[in-house]
Amino acid sequence: MVAADCATLVVTIDALPKAGYRVYRMTEEMHERQELVREIAKAPTGIKGLDEITLGGLPKGRPTLVCGSAGSGKTLLGMEFLIHGAQLGEPGVCITFEERVDDLITNVASLGFDLPQLIADKKLRLDHVQLDRSQIEEAGEYDLEGL
């Protein structure tokens, strides 16, 4: 999912790491590193709380990988990001491989967003690409364990 001149949001359907989440106390060194992070240009997501914990949003002009199992909210996070960008005058594109456009519009409408209007205003473009599992070929080894 891409919002023009914004950050790139890459959404995947991979499950959370087997070890789950870990919570750590921040050290003085971590606070110092946070100051460096604040200097990176950010693209606000428009999602209250997420912009706060990411110190202003997603890194602008960089890809961001969002992992989670089915139903964890990856698509809605991406759509809110695109909608917020569109409302700020940054058109966006969402290409979905699993959810049909009509279903996506219905689901996002339940949150109070008017996707048909954003589409009519040419601020948002949605497309569904149907892929058959037989068309997918693994091209090499990869390891997301470090994420």
C-alpha cells in the first residue's frame, strides 16, 4: 500500500514470531537513541496512539513491514494510513490479493470512512489482483525470524 510522497506500508500475512512479544524497560541509551529517531522524517498514520509510540508516524519514504496473523488488523491499519494521507492531499493506492474491493469498502465503511467518495475524488485507488496458488513460485530462501 502506498501513499504518494509518504511512507510505504508493506502488509504481509505472516504470523507473529513463535516467541510472541517481549516487553523491556527503556535504558538511558535507549532514550538517547530515541532522540536520533525523532530526527528521521515521519509520515503520520493518523492513528491515535500509533503515531505517539512511533514518535510521529512511519519513516517517510521508507518501507514498513507489518506482520500479523489473519484478522489482526493489517489491512485496516494500511487503509487508515492511506485514508489519512488522502485527507491530507496525498493520493494513495491499495492493491489487495485476498480481499475484494467491494468487501474492503464495506469493512472500512464500518469505521466511518467513505472510500467511494475518496475514489471519486481521485484521492484513492483500490484494485484486487486474483492470484491462483499455482501461479506463485518461491524464488529463494528468506528468514523473518529477526523481525
